Amino acid sequence: MHGTAASLSEAKAIAEGASAFPDVDVALCVPATLIERATRAVPGFSIGAQDVHHNEKGAHTGCYSTEMLIDSGASLTIVGHSERRDAHRESNADVKAKAEAGLSAGLAVILCVGESLEAREAGSAVPTVSAQVDASLPQNGPASLAVAYEPIWAIGTGKVASPEDIGEMHAAIRERLRAAYGDAANSVRILYGGSVNATNAAEIFAVDDVDGALVGGASLTADKFLPIIEAAAKG
């Protein structure tokens, strides 16, 4: 929940800076109130939504359908972010339905999974996330699907999972993707999300099966986001 019209200058700076790295796919998932204005401000740059409803229309006050998002200019959406799963009590079934709706409508989908600090400390991080993946994956994947691993305890806290922990989890997610999709799973990007910044990005991108990042606070300004994009280009 960041951003007003005044923030569009940062979106322009990010889009301009990202153009220097054409081999890196970059997108900004902005608040729904900014999607249409952002697509006008940075034509040709990928703008996405932070959530979507699984129904096409109906009595769902405050929600946004795939048609509405596409009409606003969005080309992708996040589903299942930990803050949606927690604060809004979204289940794996909810996330799966949203992912399937997005993909069916032609939106690219970033599907988020991740464990709590309690699960990590109990030694059940991998089983917890593997179960989330199994129950959340859309049946109509894997085209235009990415999975983002975001350890809840590392979001906005400054804490980052170790390269070993990230590698272990991304390998487990790849295994679950292959169980669901076979060889087609190799095309699904697995992103890491959790206090990614200019200082740690290169180390994170060097880990096996890390295909990119879901960047939070550091994506709010060009000064903080562009170094991460540059690290991805070098990785």
C-alpha cells in the first residue's frame, strides 16, 4: 500500500534505467489505483496488479476481476502474497483459483509461497512450503507462471535467508513443480522475495534455481531498485 500519482516519476526512472538491461524482465506491480496511470506514464513497460479476484464479476465489493485489471493496462498479477494469506485469510484453494483465473485471462501470474518463523525454527520449512506449492499450483500452468518463495520472517525485516536455505527451498519447489507439470516445470521461474537489496542481490542470484527476485521496499525508488536489476543482468 504505497504510491500515489507523485510516485509515477519513480516508475519512469525505473523504466528508463531498466532499458539498459534488455535481457532482464522487469515489472512493477502497483496499487490498483495507479495501474492505468502507470501504463500511460511508462508505455511498453510491464505493469501489474498486487492481487486479483477469481470470479469474473459479481457482488465482491472492493475486489478487482481479471477483466478490470487488463482493461486498466495490467499484464500480470501477484497472487497469494503472505500478507494476503495472513491478514486476509486466503487459503491455498483461494490462491489456486486466483492463479487459474489470471492465467486463463492472459495475465502472467506470480504465485507466492513461504513459511513463518515458527515453521522455520521448528525445522518444517521445506514440508510447509512444499505443501503450499502442491495445493496452490494452477491446473492450467505452467505457461506465464512464476513462483515466488518469500520467507515471511524475512519480508521487510532486513533479515535474509542464507544462500543454503534459499537453495534448499528453491530445489524443493522445483521438485514440486516437476511433479505437477513434468518437463514443462523447467520453464517456470522461481523468484526469491525477502528483503532483497543492492547489497545482497548478487549473492542471491548466484544460488541455483534462483531465477529472479520479488522485490518489496527496494522497488519503491529507482536508486534502490536499479542496482538489483543490474545484479540480475550480471548474474
